[in-house]
Amino acid sequence: MWYAGSSNFGTSGNKHSVSQVAFATSPDGVSWTGFRGGEPIFNMQGQKVFADCKGYRPGGPCGGNGYLIVKKFANAYYMWFAPLGDAIGLATAAHPEGPWIASEGNPILASTHTQCPHPTTDDLYPFEVYQDTPGSEYRMIMGCADRHNRVPCPGGWTSHPVTPYYLTAKEPGATRWAFDLAHSPLLNRSTPESFDYCSYASIRVMEAYAGV
């Protein structure tokens, strides 16, 4: 299991959120033991494109626990991560615990390079990466979060609306993904009373073909 967390440091009003990844194993899926005592195995923001907490959003704000997907294709592990939300990076490893090597092509997706509804301000969330069938192109489901607008939600709270989009690439290690606008958005919010009107927190796809 890979999991992300964040810690804050700095003076009041000038805190930086540091998003890191840890790894744990379990013999039964119930009791888990943290690798190296639960110490982080990868620092999302310790990379050249994420070293500044402000990332691609000059002037702030900083925050977020970090979002990540980890998948194994062939003999390699791939991690897509978004420490702040406004850019997605890629790292690879030969073993699940690492060492994880960040791609020289990072960020593979940045808010200013996308076809999200608000490309200069939307945050990006990697939800899922998969293949429809062996040998087919790779698909990424990515959420575009409108950080400049909030929608009213059941219960009286508000949320930034998240719209999931399809992207495609020939290889899982691709440093550029193409928006599949013919099949996007993947899901549309229905009515203000529906459970998914405010946001999509997680999307997973089950790959049912033989060999997975």
C-alpha cells in the first residue's frame, strides 16, 4: 500500500505543505507494517518542478495532502503524483518500495498546459491509469477542479467542482498525455441533490481482462 501525507512548517501565515509518500505491506490486508518504520519513500515536492511550495500558482496558496496513483505495467512501477494539485508529475521504480526516480519530463501535466475548463487556474487530480485491453493505448482519468468557483452542496457546505476528463498515451511512462475530448468529460454532475454533484474524490477502474 502506498499512502500520501503532508506536514506543515514555517511561521504562521507562511506555512508550506510538504507532501510525501510512504509504503506499507500486509500479510492479510488487515494488519499493515510501514516500510522503514513508516518513513517516507518519496518526497513529491523534492523534485525540480515542485521544489517551491507555490508550484505553478505564483503567489500561493500552499496546501494539500498530495494525490497519487501507483500502477505496475510490465516490470516497472509507475507513480503519478500531484503534491499541490496544479501539476502532475511521474516517477518510476523497479520495486514497490523504490527507489523512486522522478521523470526528467516533469511536470507531465500542468494546469497551464491542459484543456480543462479553466486551464490557467484549475487544479489537477490524477484519479486512474489503465488499459482497456492488452496492447491498447493507456488511459488516464484526471480531475479538473475549478478553484475560482464553489457550488452549494447538500448539508449547507460548498465545494470546488471537479470534472473528470480522459487523456491517452502510447506508453505509461509518457511525459505528455493527449486530452480525449471526444469522450470527455467522463462524468457530468447531475442535480444539486445528487451525491456526486459537488465533487469526485476518487475514481477507480477494474481491469477485467486476462493477466491482470
